[in-house]
Amino acid sequence: MENKTMFMIFSSIMILLSFSHPTLAKEGDNDKQVLILDDEFDAMIARSPTAEDYNENVGRKYSKKQKEYLLNCSIKMDIPDPDKCIEEVLAEIIQNKSASRDCCLGIVKAGKECHMEYMKLIFQIYQLKRFTSKRFSKTNEIWKRCSTGIGAVSPYSG
Ligand SMILES: *[C@@H]1O[C@H](CO)[C@@H](O)[C@H](O)[C@H]1NC(C)=O
Ligand SMILES: *[C@@H]1O[C@H](CO)[C@@H](O)[C@H](O)[C@H]1NC(C)=O
């Protein structure tokens, strides 16, 4: 059972990383500092046996309790499309885009502890290893923006 739960959580993240998403394509060009280019992003999310083995191992290291906790968190978010929210959080980490207001509301509803645990998981996946140094700053940045700046302009709104 717990493996199925973890599979659900993990597969959402993996699926997101395995395909190009139109919403991850860069719109406009007002960011002075592009973190990575879109073709680089495609290369980064490409599936590989190395990545899959690595990510499976990350999943195996999670205890039953940790998996259950994460599942509870996704329920507490109480949003119609948690996958989209994960996608937006990834874009925020990787491409410095802002997650939507709905996604932010979900993150805030689930609470800071849940946010921190999810970010911890996300930063352990193979494809995000190169961003490890951003874990703490991005975790704080997203939480702060979502909990205080719900009204901020977002590329996902509308
Ligand atoms: C990311 O976006 C924020 C808010 O738009 C901005 O303040 C920050 O400088 C950006 N960082 C990078 C590295 O582009
Ligand atoms: C998950 O939620 C259920 C139901 O609310 C609760 O009984 C359980 O203790 C929670 N598990 C964890 C690990 O938080």
C-alpha cells in the first residue's frame, strides 16, 4: 500500500519531468537572468536509466510514515490539480517563474511543514541535483511569496 502511495506522489513528479510542458516554455523575455534555456530544460528532463534508478532509490529511502505524511499534505492542499501545482513549483525553481495563485493557496493551506517536506523531496530527484544549493533559498522564497504575496502578478494567472 505505502509503495503505491509513494508511487503516486513520485510518479506525478516523474511524469512532469518526463515530458515537455507548454506552460514551462518561457513566455515573454522580461527576465534579465534566465536560469536555464528551454532546450537545456528539455535535455535536463530527459529520461535515463541512471535518473530512474536514482529516483527509485530516493523513493525507497522514504519510510511508510513519511510517505503517508506527504500524501496527507497533498490532500490538505485541497486544490483540483496538484500535479499542475508541482509543475509550477518546478518552473519556479528551475526557471524562476512564479507559481499561480491557486497553487500558492494550496501550499499555504497545507502549511509550512508540508511545503518544506515537499521541497525536500523535489530537491532529491536526479534531475534537480544541480539545483541543490538553491533548496533553502527557494523553499523560503516560495513560502514567503505564497503566504504574503498572494496578490503578486503571476505568469500563470488568467
Ligand atoms: C527571480 O524572480 C524574482 C521575482 O520576480 C526576482 O526578484 C529575482 O531577481 C529573480 N532571480 C533570478 C535569479 O532571476
Ligand atoms: C494522515 O492522516 C490520517 C487521517 O487524518 C491520520 O490518521 C494519520 O495519522 C496521518 N498520518 C501522518 C503520518 O501524518
